[in-house]
Amino acid sequence: MVEINIDNFENYLSEDEKILPDFYGGEVYSFKGKIISMQCGKGDSMKIRLTDFPKKCRDLVCYPSEGRTTKDFDDFYGKEVAVKALVERKSFYQKPKLHLQEIDLFQSNLV
């Protein structure tokens, strides 16, 4: 009998089932998106919908930087934002978590 668990499940999945395989844990990336929910409680977190990502992996959990809470980001709720975040991930087959480094309102370039 084979037992599939958190330690070995990657061995049973194909390469094309990876979620955002170009984003490595411990690296900082810039994204464009919209904050679609905020949660306070055991740990402050936000859900951000990344604009140019496939539907199945565009909603990611994002955490405020040290010393900040989701209340500090109330003005960004529901608005297009530019985010710079550190990626945390345990597996390429699970959605990564983002740790905010910078956030600003997104301003498109006028041509």
C-alpha cells in the first residue's frame, strides 16, 4: 500500500500541475493586482488578485511586513496596486504566499 502525504505528494503529480513555477521561494518579485479581501484575527492577511495571471493561481494570500497590519492598507482595498513581495513556498504544487515589501496604487503609463 502506498501512502501519499505532504512529504511525498509531489512525486505523484506531473510538471504541468505546478502552480506559478517561475516564482521561487525566497525571491522578491513585482506584481500588479487588486486587494480583494482582508482578514484580521490570528494573523493579519490579505488576498490579492494578480491581474496578469491564470485564473487558477491568481488569488494569493499576502502578509503585511513586520510591524504593520492590514489596517495600514485600508486605502488600497479594491484598488489596482503595484506590489513588491517576497515569495514563500513549500511546494511548487501549492500556491505561494506573499510577504509585502512595498505597495502603491498602480498608475498606468499614459502614451
